[in-house]
Amino acid sequence: MKLNGKIAVITGGNSGIGLGIAKEFVKEGAIGAIHGRDQEKLRRAQKELGDGFIGIKGDVTKLNDLEKLFKDATEKFGKIDSLVVNAGGGVGSKTLMPLAEITEESFDLMADLNFKSAYFTVQKSLPYLNDGASIILVGSIASEMGVPGFSVYCAAKSAVRSLARTFSAELLDRKIRVNVISPGIIDTPVFKAIGLPDTEIPDVQNLFIQKTPLGRMGKSSEIGTVATFLASDDSSFIVGEEINVDGGTLGVKQ
């Protein structure tokens, strides 16, 4: 029980990677709150997690919602030991767009969800964090790849990687550690979220699997176990770092 009695807040914790992280936190004894925009998904996720976690509805791109998240969570549980900044991803058909077709609207939607929200989630959390807390940013191996059509997403995730360094430097006096988990291809509804037709999703998944040395998609629980490590005292000497959880995509040449 690495996180026994520790208080956690997980954004985007109502589905996909975020829910996988929350489940692993529960296994290790954590309590706290998950955050998401969809009330029904929150309800189902909270039921899976049990009485130790509550669901708080909100949008991470809205600063008032972030302030409400941390206020409500700490009123219920007390100050926060672990913050997982997971919310992000696609914005439907405006996610996958060639450079020549990107509009200001589509740029802002992607940047707001994948970079701005991460920045202000951390900023708004600061009064509610315990000294010595762990902040875990969820990035992507896309930050180190050139993926056609994903220019804004890749750039935003590169920015998230940078935040782990700068935030760590700024928060050293409080001994708050900030690190990044960068997943590869994970078995979640991500392809539906970026607007791909259902008929095309298996082919696209297979393309990614072929580029993964382990020959399969990862599981949300495999991100969760790394998150529990970074949230626990086992990682007490790790700060400002990135852990790629990608089946060897970046590090192993086939």
C-alpha cells in the first residue's frame, strides 16, 4: 500500500488512462477525487473506484472549474499529496489537421486542452498541495516524434515535458516533485476522440502496433503503475524527469 491514506486528484480520471491511473491509486490505498466533463462517465468511474474517491464535474480549460475542483477536493479530504494532470487528447475532427489547414480556432482548442490546461491546473493547485507533494504530468511520446497532421498536439506535449523541469525548479523550496509520464499507444478510446470513423480505427491501431517493439498496445493499468511509483516515496529522488511507457517505441530499434 504505497499510497495508504494519501490524497490524490486526477484530472480526466473518468475514463481511459486517467481511470486506469485512479484504479491503481486505489489499489495502493489512496483516496481523493477524479475530475471530468461528463457527469455520467464520472458516476460510472466513481462507482468502479469505490467510496474512497469522489467525482467532480468540470472542464480543465476553464480556470473557475479548476479552482472549484481543488476547493471541493480539499474541503472533503484535506490537502493534496498527489496531483495527476492527465486531462488532454483530441478535440474531434479538429485534432488531425495538416499544417496548411490549421485554423486559429483548431489551434486554440488543441493548445488549450493539451498545454494551457496543464499549466493552470498546476498553478491553481498550489495553495492546496502539501509540501513534498508529487505532481505527475501526462505527456506523450509524440513530443519526440514528427507525426503528420498532429503538429499542434506534438508541440503541446513538448511544452508539457518542459513544464516538468521549470515547475520543479520553481517548487524546490516546497520539495514538490514534478515528473512526466509519456505513453505510447495505449488501448483507450483515443482514436474515436480524434474523430476517426469506427471502420478505420483497427487499421490505424495496427499501424501503431507495428511500430511498437513489444508488438501490442499498452494498458491503462501499465500507466497507472508508473504513476503510483512517481506518487510514492519510492521515487523520492526523481524530479523533473520523463518516463516513456511506450513498449520500446522510442528506445528500441527494430
